[in-house]
Amino acid sequence: MRDELKAKLLLPPEGARVLCAVSGGADSMCLLTLLAETGAYTLAAAHFEHGIRGGESLRDCAFVESWCRERGIVCYTAHGDVPAYALAHHLGTEEAARELRYAFLEQTAEREDFSYIATAHNADDNAETVLLNLTRGTGPQGLCGIPPRRGRLIRPLLGLTRAEIESLLTEKGVPWVQDSSNAEDAYSRNRIRHAVTPVLRELNPGFTRAVARTGELLRRDEDCLQQMARAFLAEQFDGESVPTAPLLALHRAVSGRVVRLLAPRTLEEKHVEAILALCRGTERGYADVPGLRVRRERGRLYFREEEPLEPIPETPLVPGQSLRFEAQGLEITTKTVSTGEEIHNSFKTYALKYETICGNLSVSSPRPGESYRVAGRGCTKTLKALFAESKTTARERLRTPVLRDEQGIVLAPPFGAAERCLPREGDRLLIVEIKEIK
């Protein structure tokens, strides 16, 4: 291998076990050839047939298998149904193909104990990726382009242009197959490749190299900001929350990265801003973002993922007995007391006039559209409106035990008893106590 060529390659360390993703196209055939020529690796090929292009797709698979067999290179293959997968998971064809392909590569590498998965992305692919990300309104990370390495994924050819790759294959007499879909403008990347980059190369023949250089500079800055965000987490994150004041004191470029590091999924900028806006509040609150509900409480933001909560089931309530709802962490105890006792209502203990209760009692989570006349308010309000006024979260609403008789609601904590059940001194009482249990 020529020294000037080797200098452009981002090769793994000698002696590594490398699984090379090979489609049969020029880029992947060049990568496989160069890795094999070094003789420095335990090398195997992996080909995923997407089930999109019919006979042409099967031809590509047979080509890769034959080429590897003739040279004694182990070749792992798999077949998928990308259109069916895309339909089932509501994905575009390109995204579905990528998910299935990378899943196959990762599973094969794990099963066969490969340290690296090499893919054949080149400098032109990188420039196209940056332009695509730019059209979508990306942040600095998107403008960094394709990373040379992510986990065990490596991209040895990022320093070579497509023209250099095809010239090298011609020089070595290595064949490759053409993917007819690359000529179609139905895909966004192809439209960039055919209509946009040629114009940019007219403005600057070194456009591809310029994009790569910009990406490298941005990666350095991004690495610095990420280190600052991780340092903050190392000092302030207690396993489920961070303090709001120190987070807000950070530069916005760092605080946004802290939030992204804590989220289980990739967040859009609007989601990051929603969490930081929550951080600026002073009372309890929450923000729902993909994969997570972030809560603000007592000067901290909680990023703990909570298990889905089932509503309290419809359950008969017999005075004098206790009910435990383990899933919701609640216990409800009731008792009747004689007339003449003083009334002491509290946040978790309520007194109702026993004689006004009509028929049997029951308890459950709130029902849609329910309303009642709350004692002391002089009006009838829906539970939905009451919850909205008190800024009760959806999870807290599900944990609210609403007591009813045969005429409707008699008690909905924390709003209190229905007006018709409001006791007076001397009345016989039904005492309802609600406890938190673990």
C-alpha cells in the first residue's frame, strides 16, 4: 500500500478482529480490498440484502459471497424485508434499511467476537451528510459530519473521495456492482449528490476537503463542550436529579448538552428549551419530552424514568374497612364516629356527613367528564378544571382516589368533600384517611 494512501486511511490497530460491511459497491469493495492487503487483521465480510431491488439485490449478495470465497475471506450474510419493516415501524425506506443493516452488523460482531465494524463511508458521503443535516436545521453536532469512530464502528475511508476510490479500484482491477437506486432522485441524499454538490464544487473544487476540515474543527469544539457537560454531571448528578440553580448558571451551550446527556433519547432543540424553561420555575412542575417526564421539585430537576401507572380500579368501599392499592402506593381507611366529636380536616384526613351518603360507596381514579359541587366554593366544577388549577400532573391524577355514592362524587382529594356532604358539629361522621404506602 502506497504511503500517501495509507496516510489518508483511518485504520484500526494491527492484530484487531475487523468485520467489514460490504454491499458490493465501489466504496465497500475498496475498503475490503485495502484491509485484506495489509494482512494485519483477522478479517471477515458482512453483507445485508435488504429485499428492496429484487433480482438486482440478490445479484449483489451473490457477487460479494463469490468474491470473498475466491479469496478465502469469511462472509456473513442476512436477508431482510425493508418495506415490511418500514411499514410496521412507520419509517422511511432509508431509515428502515439503516436500522436493519446496523442491527445485523452489531449482532454478527457480538456473536463472532469482532472488535471493530468497518463501514465504507467516504469524504463525499460526509459532505452530503453535512448538507442534509444543514437543511434540517441541525446544531453543531450535525455539522461535524460522520464521526470517524463511534463505539466499535470505524470509517477508514473518510479521508478518500469517491473519485479516488474508483480510481484505486480501476488501478487494482477490482470489480464492483452498481446500485441502480443511486441514480434515482427519490432519495434526499441522491438529490444532494446530483444537483447540489456539483454546483458547490464549481465554486470551490476543494469543497469536499473543506467540509471535512470544518467538521474536524467542530468536533474539537464539541468534544470540549461535552467534557464540560460531563464534568458538571460528575459533580452535581445524584443518579436521578440535578440542582436547578447550578444548571442555569452554566453557559447555554453547556447546559443544553447536560440535558441531552441525561435524556434517554435524542432531543430536538425545542425539547431542551422546554426543560430549561422548567428549570427556571419556582414551583413544582414537569415537562414531557420523548421517552421521559422531567420533574422540577424543591430546586432540583428529576430525570428518572417512572414506570407506567395503572389507574385505581373501581372498588367497593365499606365503612370501617381499609383498602390497599399496592400499585398506586395508597391505603384508604374509613370509620364512622358518633355525633359530638370535633371535626379536624387535614390534607390526608377528611370528614363527611354520614347521613347524606346515598347507598353504597365506591372508589376509583377520576372518570372523564366528572364534576361536583365542592364545599366552600359555591359552584360546580369539573375535576379536569380543578386539576388544571392545582397544576396536578397526569400521574398524580391517576393516583387520586375519588369516592362516590349512588348520587355522584362525595370526596375528591385534595379538593375536599362535596357540598352536600359537608358536616356540621354534632353530625355523625364518616372519617376517610388516605395514607402513602411503599
